[in-house]
Amino acid sequence: RDGYLFSHPKWFENGTREAVLSMSLSRITESPTEDDAVLITIDGTIDGQSLPILESLFEKHRQGTNKIIFSFWGLVNVDRQAKDFLKKVRARVQFLGLPDYLKMELFDSNLI
């Protein structure tokens, strides 16, 4: 696409796939879980460089019967486009480790 992505994500023996972005401080890992869900772990930032990968992983799994889980335990920052995407998919995805500020924006909640 724009030269920022490694052309071939790594596949590991346990079924985990990892894409590391070279110009963005992001790491996105796709892993199967024991209960037939797919765990997509996002470390670093979700921005214009990493969002297309997250969107494509969501599209890949959304038609299936597997539950989709986004893990944000290593999240540092989210840009406006990424917030818009997360709002759009929030009914179909389970969020783990979502920072409070992002919960407030995505779910219009008053946590403070």
C-alpha cells in the first residue's frame, strides 16, 4: 500500500499471526482462543498506519460465527478515525482493557 507495512505478516506455530508496522508504533496480533473466538491484540497506537490492518481483520472475522475480541491492554493512543471505527463496530466486538477515556467516548458513559 504505502510502504509502511511489512509485506508478509508472521505466522507462529500456535496459530498466532502478527503484523508489526515499521513506521508506526503499533503491533497487532491475531490469535485463536480456546472457545473459538478470535483475539486481536493492539499494542501502541491505532492511527492511519495501523487502522487498515485492524479494519481488515475485523472484516475477515465479522461474517463468521466466532466472537471477536479486541484487547487494548497495551494501547497508548487512538486517533479520530480509529475512534470512529471502534464506535461503528462496538456492537459486534468485545473490548478488553479499554481505557476509561475511550469508554466514555465510545459508549457515551459518565465514568467520572
